[in-house]
Amino acid sequence: MIVILKQNTEKARIETLIKKFENMGLSCHYSSGAHTTILGIIGDTTRVDIDLVRADEIVEDVKRVSEPYKAVNRKFHPDDTIVRIPVSKGKEVCIGGGFFGVIAGPCSVECVEQIISMAKEVYKSGATLLRGGAFKPRTSPYSFQGLQAQGLELLLTAKQETGLPIVSEIMDLSHLELFRDVDVIQVGARNMQNFTMLKALGQCGKPILLKRGLANTIEEFLMSAEYIMAGGNSQIILCERGIRTFETFTRNTLDISAVPVLNHLSHLPVVVDPSHAAGIPWLIQPLSKASVAAGADGLMIEVHNKPSTALSDGAQSITPAQFNSTMDVIKSQVLFEGKKL
Amino acid sequence: MIVILKQNTEKARIETLIKKFENMGLSCHYSSGAHTTILGIIGDTTRVDIDLVRADEIVEDVKRVSEPYKAVNRKFHPDDTIVRIPVSKGKEVCIGGGFFGVIAGPCSVECVEQIISMAKEVYKSGATLLRGGAFKPRTSPYSFQGLQAQGLELLLTAKQETGLPIVSEIMDLSHLELFRDVDVIQVGARNMQNFTMLKALGQCGKPILLKRGLANTIEEFLMSAEYIMAGGNSQIILCERGIRTFETFTRNTLDISAVPVLNHLSHLPVVVDPSHAAGIPWLIQPLSKASVAAGADGLMIEVHNKPSTALSDGAQSITPAQFNSTMDVIKSQVLFEGKKL
Amino acid sequence: MIVILKQNTEKARIETLIKKFENMGLSCHYSSGAHTTILGIIGDTTRVDIDLVRADEIVEDVKRVSEPYKAVNRKFHPDDTIVRIPVSKGKEVCIGGGFFGVIAGPCSVECVEQIISMAKEVYKSGATLLRGGAFKPRTSPYSFQGLQAQGLELLLTAKQETGLPIVSEIMDLSHLELFRDVDVIQVGARNMQNFTMLKALGQCGKPILLKRGLANTIEEFLMSAEYIMAGGNSQIILCERGIRTFETFTRNTLDISAVPVLNHLSHLPVVVDPSHAAGIPWLIQPLSKASVAAGADGLMIEVHNKPSTALSDGAQSITPAQFNSTMDVIKSQVLFEGKKL
Amino acid sequence: MIVILKQNTEKARIETLIKKFENMGLSCHYSSGAHTTILGIIGDTTRVDIDLVRADEIVEDVKRVSEPYKAVNRKFHPDDTIVRIPVSKGKEVCIGGGFFGVIAGPCSVECVEQIISMAKEVYKSGATLLRGGAFKPRTSPYSFQGLQAQGLELLLTAKQETGLPIVSEIMDLSHLELFRDVDVIQVGARNMQNFTMLKALGQCGKPILLKRGLANTIEEFLMSAEYIMAGGNSQIILCERGIRTFETFTRNTLDISAVPVLNHLSHLPVVVDPSHAAGIPWLIQPLSKASVAAGADGLMIEVHNKPSTALSDGAQSITPAQFNSTMDVIKSQVLFEGKKL
């Protein structure tokens, strides 16, 4: 951490600041010149609150040199984390460390026939996890809000039928008890910085699928994962799902660079959700391929048997037939990349 | 709402779609040409889920003509809403409809001496409400997270001392009971689309200060207010606090146009938070002035007696002396604009 | 400038780098710790190419401490620059240093009657300069491209009729000769980083109105002004005209903070163009007021007698009557701010 | 095109507007309801200036249904355009329609030894075109501005030595004559909307590499290509090179979705420049792979033998050895995709 001091600061005040850092177990190097005076802070600065340092009257600016996250940092944990999801029949589904996962299913769970038929379809095509929304974050209060608790029960029925572990989004901590049999709890983009929820999930003992907020930087994304890991839970799957930019042709802009960057900075597995990133069915296949090529550990794809009658986000879903042919392409590409699916 | 149909669609399928709209009490006008076929949907389309229409296989695109919100829409409620906050001594503080409010105080409540002295200072300078964070959303799990329940108690003590009604942020619905004596409940930018919370606040019977999410459009902002109003609570103050853009000199980019735009589209009062928008103390005065000139109904300003020892966001706070001189400028400008402070 | 070195770098290579800086007349302070090694570079680093330093294999990262611009920097030129535009009748129009300027007129020059009548109208209402586009940058090759050379002649005629100095946009350097009688040459947002043009304008001896590019940072904006000043021309008016963000209600997002920030960082005058920033006529008055309150030295407003028949950008123009009433408001506010108009 | 009319508009004024459209050879469908009145404009609306329609006082809003570009539109030209660059020895290099091209070389041409050695290196590794900057757009007037005319001569020498056709950027139209022997003229991101230049290049008879502006939408990008094609030149290569967003880890955000979207909307070939998109050498390989997988027709990569002594953008260049191993990966992936390199 580098602290740039204001010109003509009294020696005594600088010494007070230096002592403050030394009391935190850090050491300071002082450089002074005609135009600038700099303090180089050496040591583990993860716990230094950069805003507080910046607020000191004698401080002009502060710049971090090392990352503000530690638990999720690859520097301190070089090996890939493999997220392991136990499957009812004694097996497990893995994501990360060479294992590629495909999470597929409808945006919303709508009825028992729909979710069971979808589960069978995506299983047949090679999906390894079943997704389905029970609690739905909708921009309008007048839109369908999900089947809620009943939706989770229908997902569990579909799991029994197919053996596919299930992924579903939690929207409020008060529902946590309802998720006790859900295999992977999804934190949606809008809750990426719901810190109270992240802390609780750090102690829930279940794998978490953490989606990147649509205007959050990669560093903020990793800081949110740090919240969960700081609570003791390292079974975290990071999910890039597009960021908000000025471009309007696609619903969001898939930040494909985030995939290799997250692989570089962190040991956690990274999956991509091309359905939400693009919002356009015909983009799902090329963006899935691009994600595999960029080093993703998995994909999350919305599939609906009748997109035109879906109760939410039908416009971005593909049909089971389209999913099947996309999976053919994905499988051969995953093989080409030397990963297991 | 305008529905653009795909070329060469069968007549029968178009008729099915038209019937669907007619069953919702809407009427359809059909226009067909060499290159495009269009359905104009006439009536109250607020409850039509645009994504579902778009998902229909015969639909090329859908465009809204009227706004998707109704309760917060000025078209259906032309008069300004005045948010009225009862003050302990039989008076009330008003925001909106010609009443200008100033919410001031520290980012975080730190101790009883701090919050009482700050409350007295900002009261003396002319603030009409006291702000103070008890539950703090912090990017890092290693940063100070607020005094929580104790912070709210200290705020209430400061209210007793000064008579200033208090504003504090709620971070999780499970804390709602703790806010029973808080005068205005703040929904932070990160929770603007926490729909479960918005629904609950629609039924809490208290004024809500709703902050715009840092990557949310004005329309999404109003849809979140619509969630609260749909629940029966129309005492909502909208707060513009800067959006995330490519510019890095300021922490966020204050969207000053949002002030007159919100005034135009909605009857709800609009306040501006220049502290979070800019993140730089010397910008607070010019941005406050710009906000008044653009038509804001109030301001929300962070003040700290010793910004350099603040436990959060000190870098963006101004001192009581700076706040006092800013208030002198603001007061004369509010007068110039013909509003009451 | 702070250079963060990679871990475990050989001493000899660090010394080579230090010598490189010393040969540029700079001094280096070396700080080494367990996790980080830092070089603090002290002196005038304006001419150091930060990308070249970053490219050195032993360098992890580089951070600037002082601004990369010098001529336009208020630190080295504390007094406001006043741009003085000589008027035919022996007077001059000033912008900056307490002088407020209003540039008004149609987006495009269309015919002699139009430009003369518009010039008379805006003069009557209090505008101090006449704007009019002769060369028009249009997104579509099929849209009206401006009257070109003839448009400039018509502007000169209007200047003769009213005495108003004229401002018009140059689109290509090859047209420079045609601008010999234009009082202020405008560089449009799309040409803000047309460096060949900026260099030539640095030597043209005329005031330049430099518009901020729609995705350029404040620092890049000042670097472009630095190009012009480095060529010897300090008669530069900076123009904030909105930046591109995710918000779609307004055409662009007016970055109101840029006004006080530019005033802080540079001595050059700053004007605001609310017409292009918003793209909506009813936003021009509130945004003009906000600009004056934020410290702007002037405004640039599109006025058209029949916006519905304008050959370009009619949708964002106001009528002479609307301009007249906006000017009444602006004049009293400029007075309130203690400036001269 | 759909025109939404204001409520309570006089019949006569609507008829005038309808007549205006009919005079342009378009037909109008009129739909009127309780809340909205709509005109559906049917026919070739490419030449309708949407801003002019929006400026009509009786118009509330206008929405385009069909694309505003025609020449570059795949709807009217379904087959892929193949850009063919003649090579001195009677052969040609192709990009598009199944032919994959790799453009490689240093950011700036620095001296004859450098450019010849780089040309030989990239040729050996499989590049099909040589890039090298002679005129360099630099943010700072104090940075190296390129060898200019001499740089182009050195590129031609390198072409003679290796047979590689050359690509170089034009910064001002006045230099066009100097580019007579350059094989592909590059229009940089900052000049994407330099319409005077685009028009001239539409008549220059040479292939153009058009880079997307860093804040330009895909539609604006295609409109700029339309400018060139409208002038008669259809030998255009579109280049996605990253857009500006809030994310700061990478220099820009590679918009990978733009590749399949451009392939869908236009018949022109699309290449990706991962060097400028990321600004980080270790991202070049994963982003190149992602580009191939997403359907790109080529890549543009910066290579420098000693990035740390490069006169520009060294930080984002890879070494010839890194390029060689990246090319091994790219070649097998291009083969996997069924394209020719």
C-alpha cells in the first residue's frame, strides 16, 4: 500500500501516521522529494481500511499494491478448488480443477410436469446439474414472482426422478431453512453485495453459486466471495453473467476476460451464464463455445420446452432440441480443452 | 405496446396472439406491409410481461410505448407527494411539494458522544433530519460493519437531545423490528432491487428513503418504488446518489438529469446525496448547489467532526464547519428557488 | 510516480531502471519489504511514458501520483484563463474569470433567412455568441451532411447583421482554410482525440471550443487540451456535453461533477452543452441552471425556430420563445452567482 | 418504423405527417386507441432521418423496426464477403468466408532492424499480415508519435523481405497519398466516426480495417462501415477491440458477443484485437481462443521482441516466442472450427 502525503505536512503528524501502521504490524518506508512525499506500507495490508487512511487530513491519496482479498486469492492457495456436490446415488458432481459442469433448466419452475420433463431432457443431453427458479427477482411487482416454497419442492421431485443435483436462487435470508435439501444455493446478481446474506451463507455448509453483480468489478466480486470464505465455506462457484454497459443489442455485455482473470487471481471455479449475458437464444451456442475456450469450468444455460409460454425470461431460453445440439458442440470442445464433462 | 411480428407468420398464430391480448382487456390494431407486420396494443399494459410477449416464436421484437409503472406515475397522480415525518414535539418535517429537507450526519454511528455532538452541530446549521449508519454495507469483510442494534439506540438518544427525526439504513429484513422507532428507513443502493425487502417495506407504515442502485436505470428505480407503493406505502423519498460509469476521478457520476426527469415522471420527492456521488469533500458544495438548481427537494450530506478518524467513509465527509458554510449557501439558494427550508 | 517491482528481481536490473529515471533528471527512492518493493519517482514526470515503464519486465505496476498534464494544469497557472473573442465593432466577448458566455443557435445552418432570423432572436434574448453547424457529423451516410463551405458563409452574413461572433465545428483539417473568419473553432466530441487536428489547431491563433468525447475521462479531456496548448494556443474553452452510460432515458449523461473538477484541475474556462447532453428540450432549462450553480463559465444551447422542420437534431432544440424565457432565468442566476453576462 | 403520436393531436396535422412519409415512397398504417395513437411506417426506411421525425411537435416517440444500414446488412447480401489482399508474389491473403487471417507485428515501427526481424518472426509463426504503426495516436503530446512517413517505408521494406502484406493506421486524410502501397488501411477506434475520412476511404480502392470505437454501439459500428460501402468500397474488415466500461482490471472490456452479432447482422468479416482489448500479455492467448470459438474470421496481435524497450504499448505486447506458442494453439483451434489459416 502506498500513501501519498500532502505537501508541507508537519513531521509530527507523519510520525503519528507511521506509528498507526506500525501498531498494525506493518512497516513503513518514507520517501520525500521536491514534489511528492510517499509512504510505502509493507506487510499484510488486507485488513487496512483504505478509506480510513484516505480520510486522514495529511493524506493526498492511497493506492493498493496487493489485493484486498486473501482467502480466495490464488497467491495463498495455488491449487484449484474443486467444488464437489454429492449426488443421491453415492456419486458426486465436480466443478473446477479439470471438471466441467453444465447447469441447465428453466428460468422458473412452473409445474411438476414441466420441471420433470425438463430435468429428463437436460439430463439426457448431458447436463450435470438442474437449475430452476422458485423465488424470482422481477423488476415489476406485477410480474410472476415464482412458485416459492412449492417450487423448491417440485425441484426436489425432479431430482428424485433424474438424480440431478439442483441449483436454485435464494432471495432472502428468512427462506434459508427452505433450502436445506437444495444442493447448490445460488446468490443472484442483485444480491452479490447483500453482505448479511453472504455472512450467513459462509456458515451454511453448502456449495454456493455466486453471480457477479451487473455493475460490480472483478475485485468486488472476489471480495463478496471472500465474505463467504471468511465464514468458513470454501465451496464457492463464481458465475460471470454479463455486465451492464452502453451497448443495447445484447441484454448485458458478457465480460469474457473475467474468466481467465478470475482463474489467474483466484483458485475458485468459474462458470459462465450466456443466457442472462446475452438475452438472445441464438447467441447461447457461440458464447458457450467462447467460454469453454477462455477457460471456464462450466456453463449455466436456460432451457424451456416452450419458451413462448414460459412464465419468465422465455425470450432468452433455448428449446431442449437446441440445447441438445449445443451440448454436442460443447462436449467435443471440452474434450479438446482436456477437461472432463 | 407495439409488437413487431416475424415475416411470413401464419394468420392463425397471429389471431391466437391477438386473442391473448384481448383476454387481458386490451385491444389490438394490426398493420401489415411488405417488410413489416405490426400489432399496436392499446389499453393499460402495465401488467403485460414484456419478456413473455417477446418469447413468443412469432414475435420479432416488442417496444413499450407507455411506462410500466402506475402508482408512482405523475400521469395518474399529477400533484407532488409530500413526505411528512412527525417530529416528537408535535411538529413535522416535510419533503416535497415546495418543502426542502436536509439530511445530515456521520456515515457510521460510532459512540454516544460522537452522534450527540454531530446531531447538535447539524441541527444548529439547519439540517432537518439526522442520518447515521448502524448497519453498514462494506465491500470487505475485514472492515468495520457498524454498531448494529446499539447504533440505532444511540441515534434515538441523539433524537431525544435535538428533536431531529432520524434516518438509518436497513440491510436485512430480519432487522425490521429494530427499526420501529426510526423515523425514515433507508434502502441502500445495493438493496434497491431486493424485492422481498421492498414488498415488506410497502407494509411497514413508515417513510422510506429509496436510493438508486449504482447501475440501475431511472425506469428500474421507479419500478422499485412501485413495489413499495403497490404494498400501500406512498411515503417514499427517491435518492439519486451517483451511477457507475467509466470515469474514475469521482467515485461515481452524479446523474443530475435524473432530478428533473424523476420530477417529470413521478410525483415522489427527489433528494440528492452528493457525498456518495462524488466521494470528494470539496465537490459537496458545488454539487449541492447544482442539485437545488436542478429541482431537488432535498440533500443528504455526510458530516463528521474528525473525518480522519471516522470508522467508515471519512474521506467523503465534510466537517461541521464546512457543513455550516455550505448550509449558508444552500439556504439562500433554496430561497432563490422559492422553496421552504 | 510509483513503480511497484516484481518479487525477487535481481539488484542489477533494478539499478538499470533507476539509472534510466535518473538520466531523465528524476530521483528515485527505493523501499523494499517482505511482500513488495517500491520505487518512488520524484520530479517532473509529465514526460515519462507510463506505458513504457509498465512494459519493463521487472515492473509489476506503475501508478501516477501527479497529473500527466502541465500547460493546462492550475497548479502551474493558478489564475483563470479568460478566452477573449474580438467582436467586429471594437468590443470583445469574454468567457472565464467571472465572465459568463452563452453560445446559441441552430444545430445546422439551413438557409440565409433561417440563420439571420435565429441570430437576431438569440441576440435579443442575450446570447453572446452564435453557433451553427456547417459541417455536420452524422451517424448515417444518408442523413443531411450540412451546407459545408456555404454554411460558413451564411454564418458570416449573420455575424455582420448582428455583431455576434460565430462558433462552428471543423470536421477535417483540410477545411481549416475555410475557417479563417470563424471566431471560435469547435472540435466535436468525435474528434477530441484527433491528435493531428489538435496539433494543427495549437498553431492556428484562434480560440478553440473543445468538446469532451463521449467516452473520455476528464484526464484524457485535459490531455487533449494539453495538445493544443503545447502548440502555443491557450485560448481554449472546455465543453462538457454528456458522457455515454447505461442510462437510456437521456441521450447522454451530463457529468455535472466535471464542471467543478475541471475548475479545480485547470485554469481553462468550462461551458456546458445541455442540448446534446440530454437530447430533450424540457431538460435544457433545469440542466442550464444546474450548470451555472456548479460553476460553469458558459452554456451552449441549440435553438431552432421550427424544431420540427430542422434538418438535424431538431428533437433536442428549443424554440426562440423557450430560449428567451430560459435566458431570463439564467441571467438572474448568473447574477446570483456573481458573474457577468 | 413506428411513430407514436401525442394524445389529442388534430387530424389535419396527422394527415400532413402521413403525406410526408407517402411522398418518400412509404406507406402508413394508422392505429388509434384510448391511450395511444400509432403510425406504422412500412417500406425502406433506411433514408428516413429518425431525429427529424422525432422533432415533429405531434410526435411523442419514434422506434425503428428495421436496421438503418443497408449495404452492410446480411439481409440484403446473405453470402459472406471475403476480403482479398493481393500478395506481391501473385498470391492473395483472404479473410472471411472460411478464411482466417492473423495480423501481427509491433505497435510502432521503430527501426529497420526491428521491423524486418519482427516480420520474419511472425511470418515463421504463421501470421498472414504484418501490422506496424507509423502514425501513432497517443494520449499525451509528450509521448512518441511514430516514425510517420519513414515508418511506412520501413514497413514496405519488411514486406519485400517476407512477402507479408502490410496493415497500418491512417490518422489524417492528408496522409492518404503516403498509403498508396500499404495493403490494408486501418481506421483506428478514435477515427471510427471521422465521417470525412470514411467517405474518402470509400473511394480509395483498398481494403479497410475498421476498428470499433471504444464507446460505440454495434449499430454505430455498422453505420460507419456503411459510410465506406456507400462510397463503393466493400472490402471492409470489422475489428472488435474492446469497449470502455466501469471494469478497470483490463484496459477495455472485450465485447465477445459482438463477434457472433456482427456475423449475424452483416456479411463483412470480423477480426478481434485481444492486445488492445485486454492490455495484458497473459490474456492474449485465452482471448484469442475465445474469439476463434465465437466465430471470428481473424486476429490482430501485438508482438514485440523486447516489450520493455518498445516505444509504445510494450506492456500489452507478447514476445515472438509467446506468439509462436499462441499460434500453435490458434492453428489447431482454427482447424477444429473448420476454417483455413
